[in-house]
Amino acid sequence: MDKTLQKLNRDEIKEYIFTLQLEVQKQISNHNNVDDFLDKTDIFDEFEQILPDQEFGVLVLTILNNFKSEVILNDILDIIEKAIEKN
């Protein structure tokens, strides 16, 4: 990813989440250990820096479980946009 989260628009953030979902699924299928993957990855760090713990947890679960629900994604995107505005 060439841009930081703060420089992405809403559609780009959504596409980035979809890209993360694909990468996470690939990594987990290769290693079969979600806990090990989470311990060793830094792909969530930028989100973790700006999101409150509860919302960060929802984002991680959404990515790990490959959720595509528009309702969930729109809520997450709203939260990310508000967090970016605060920073």
C-alpha cells in the first residue's frame, strides 16, 4: 500500500479492507494458525493507532472472517473516517 490511511477516500479504504481480507485468508490458509498470524503481523497497526479498542476489534473480526456485509462495512468506514478527522 502506497498511501497512508489518512490519505485514502472512503472507497479506497473499503478496497483496502477487501485487500486485507484476501491477504489474511491467504496467510491463514498457508499457516492454519490465526493466533500465530495475529502475533506476527503488522497489517492492522495503522488501524490500531486510530481506532478505539472496541471498534478495532470489530474491524479485525470483519477482516479475519471475510465479512462483506454493507451494513458492517459502512459502520466501520464511518468510524474510520471519524477517527481520521480527529487525528
